[in-house]
Amino acid sequence: MSFSIAVAGKGGSGKTSLASLVIRYLMKKGAGPVLAIDADPNANLGESLGLDIKQTIGSIIASFNDEKINIPPGMTKEAYLDFKLNESVVEAKGLDLVTMGRGEGPDCYCYPNLILRKFVDSLAGNYPYMVMDNEAGMEHLSRRTTQDVDELLIVSDHTVKGVRTVARIIELVDELKLVVKRQSVLINLVPDGLDPMVTEELQRLKIEPTATIPLDEEVAQYDIKLKPLLDLPDSSKAVKAVNNLMTKLIAGKG
């Protein structure tokens, strides 16, 4: 049975970078193969991992809606779709990646989201760990992308607005009765300890952060230069913080 980790939070909170560092931890520990899922229509997990994405779930569905599609003789449309979906998996040593991408129109993500969920369900049993990077905000929760999750990492940046978004996500998870076994709140991009206003808001909302992740110039430089975050050195401040977090979470996952 695959242990599933999902990452959620507001835009700009560094979800994709954190998802990449979680994957880095699992790969370094030899816990792979890891199935990475980019469930954000604005897909960039592949770039963060240093993987080249040629097809997404959205682009495959779009091609199926093109009248010019040629299905091989003797093969049903459903079987051919399954074949093409499997072709979309980007394989690397100790890591496979599936990317949702965009739907048919500028705001059409529901159908790719549904196909992604079904496809991921069919794959999950082949991997000890699955890490899903979700889109910003809470829409993915209402569409129930993030369900049947063992560990939900709810990420805030170092702002009061980010903390309030965390509170709304926690409320929505409860309201929708999503199957989430455990939730961990992470305050990311922290410069030199938590600002008193952020601490006050956390206390007001009765939120106890599981971990704070420091602002790390190395992560920013790797992103600017499009270098894979998997290659960050062990001395990186963010790497150290995520490693400490994951060691505790994995130890308590039973």
C-alpha cells in the first residue's frame, strides 16, 4: 500500500519546492520508487525535479477530442486512452512523474482532474510513496483531488494571510469529510524566526505549526538557474529542515 503525501497552501508559499524536497528526502533514504504527481494545472514540479515533461493528462485528453485522432484497429477508445496515459509517465531513477496540465479551456480542469485521480489510483500500488503537489488555494479540495491522504502538508508562507489560508484549508478538509489521516502545518520562507504578528495569528486560530522552514537563498538560486532541487547539498538550510520534518513524520506514520 502506497503512503500518500499531499501538499496544499496558498500561491507563493513554496509548495512545489517543499514537495521537491520531500521527494529528495525519500529518494536519499532509498524509499523509492516515488510516484510524484503534479496536480497543478500550472505545472512546474517537473522543472523543479529536473524532468522534461512532453505530455500531460490535459494534453492527452485534448488530443482525444481532436477529430483527427487515429485509434489503432481493434482497440477501444478507453484502452487507447489508458495506453496514452501510461506513455505520459516520466521515468527517472527512483522517481516517476505524472503531470495533470490544463484542460480543454482556460478554466476547464475538472475532467483532467477526474482522469488524473483514476489514473493515480491505478498506479499507486506500485510505489511505496506518492507525493502530490496541488494547485494553489482550495479549489482542488472541493474537487476532492486531495483525498485518501496519509499526510497532508498544509503550507503557509511567512505572512498572516498565509496562516489564514491554512485555517480555511483545515476547515474545508473537515467540512468535506476528506479522508486525511494526519495534517501538518508548515510555515515556509521564515527569515529569522517567526514574526510576532504571525505568531499571534497562529495562536488566535489555535494552529500549532509542525515545523518552520527557513528562507534559503540556495533554493532561490537553484530555481532561478533552473537547477533541480534534488541536487541541493545536504548543507542547505531548507533541506535540513525538511529532512528533520520527514524523519519525524515517517517515524510516526504507523
